[in-house]
Amino acid sequence: MCRAPLPLALPAVALAGALLLTACGTQRAGAQDPGPASPHASAASGESCGASATPGGRSATDDAGPDTSTPGQAAPDGSSGGTATAREGVELVGPAGCPVLEITNYTAGTATYTVTYFLLSDTGTALTSAQTTVAAVEPGRTVRRAVSLTDVGTLPGDAGKPTKVRIIKVRSVPSAEAPSETGPCPASGVRVYADRGDAAMGLRVVGLHLVNCGAHTYHLDGYPQLQLFDEEHKPVEGVRILHGGEAIALGTGADDTPRPLALRPGEGAHAGLVWRNTTEMGEPVNAPYVRVVAKPGAAAVTVTPELDLGTTGKLGVGAWQRDDASR
């Protein structure tokens, strides 16, 4: 028999590899969440999770109202994470068999959260990873997302079945600045997002992408404007942002000369972020968040390229280039 786990809290901008929730059943998601970002985070149809109470007396279903817990309240004794706070964060809640991500926005603005987690076997072996995005969580609101342990795709033959969830990483951005790769066209008329990038021998290259999804021609000329932020959303100082990828390394594809671009509806452009994670003397600099302004006066978009700049103190950015498919 499984016993109900105790809630574990996670700051919304911190890594939390130690958070675990035992699970041995199915679950369902409520109506407040926009639909899972991967099949691993999709809701199951089990009715046993619908009315079950979570620790602290809260229901395991979605709750669109204010959280009833106290901000900064310590997690009960016995949780595997020890003492933790729920401030500006994500908790694993729900009775045994019904793992639920509970996201509470303690900030002053509407935020979009992306949660990455492992699904683990009974022995604690990571079987697969998954990611889910919860959009537009209003200040003071709590939203819950059920985690499926049954709809997990193909796993190694002898891997066993997932029984636990471990949160790896949580990122949050202002919803007004959330990147958009699919879905409705933003009010700006363009989508801006970052790809997963490429890493080799300490050299990192991540692409910024812009797609004109509006009804009019979109003009670009030059380099995107960047501002770096750390895990606590504080500006990162002391990093030089250099024009051209060749300032970091040759052959990255981010060293073309800037030229005026006129993107018709449906056309796109890209620019490269280039850096090294070399670490020597000094404190390494990490900047998971980058606020991107495509051109002067454009709406800002915050992406999460997870910059690990080491002690280099510099980041290269290429000029906007027309996508091959648009040429």
C-alpha cells in the first residue's frame, strides 16, 4: 500500500533535483491548465485522484483561486527535501498514485512556468524526462497539473514502470514576454524563440529564431538587443555582449555582415548566440534567462538558453540572417 507523500516546495527559478513524489496510480488534470507540453505530462482519466485531499487539506484537482498555504511555510517533517519553502514556487503534491505539480505565482505579474522532471523507477533509476509548460498563472493564483505515469511512450525493455517523479528544473518568465514557437500569433505579429542549441568542446551555439506570423512585412536590420538575467531574475552584470560570433570562435555561422531584411508573412530569420563555458580564476557566471528585443521598439521576449559562461565574461551575438527557406 502506498502512503500519501508530503509536499515538497521548489523556488520557481531554482534547480531541484532532490524533490521526489512516490506515485502508483493514474490521475487527471483540471480545466485551468492549458494542456501538457509532452505526453509524459498528459492527464490520465483515473477517477481516484479527483477528490483526494493533498497534505494540508487541499484537493488534488486544479485550483484557480489563491493558495491557502502560507508563503514561506516550512514543509512538514519527513519530506525527502527536508525544510523547504513554497515561496514563488512549485510543489509536488497529491496522494500516493496521483502526482500533481502545484504552481503558485507569488510575483506581482502574470507568469508562464516550464517544469522539467524525471520519471523514476521504484529503485530511483531515471527512465525518461519530460517537460510541461503552464501559461498565464496570475499573481496569487495556484494552478495544478497532474503528471501521468502511464502515458510515457516507449521505455527500455527491462526499465520497469515509473513510480516516482523528480523535478529537475523550473523556469518562469513574464507571460507578456513568453517565447512562442506555435499557437496563435502574438500581438507583435512575430514569434521569437530559442532552439536547443549545440555544444562541443566547451563551445556553445544557440539559435534565436524570428518568424513573421502577422499580415504585414516585418523589417530587421542589425543585431538583436540582449539583456541577461540569473536564476533569481536579477540582471547579470560584467558580461560583454559582442557583435559577431567570430568574437568567440570561427565557423559558428553567426559571423555574417548585418544587412536589411524585409520578411513577408510566413518568412523567418535567425541570429546566433555564441559563448564558451571555460572556467579559470573567478566565479563562474550562469544566466539562464535572456531578454531579446529583435529591433529597437520591438516587444521583448524572454528565452531560456541556459548560458553557462564560465569565467569568460563575454557572449557573442550574430546579426539577423534570413532563413534559407525564406530566400
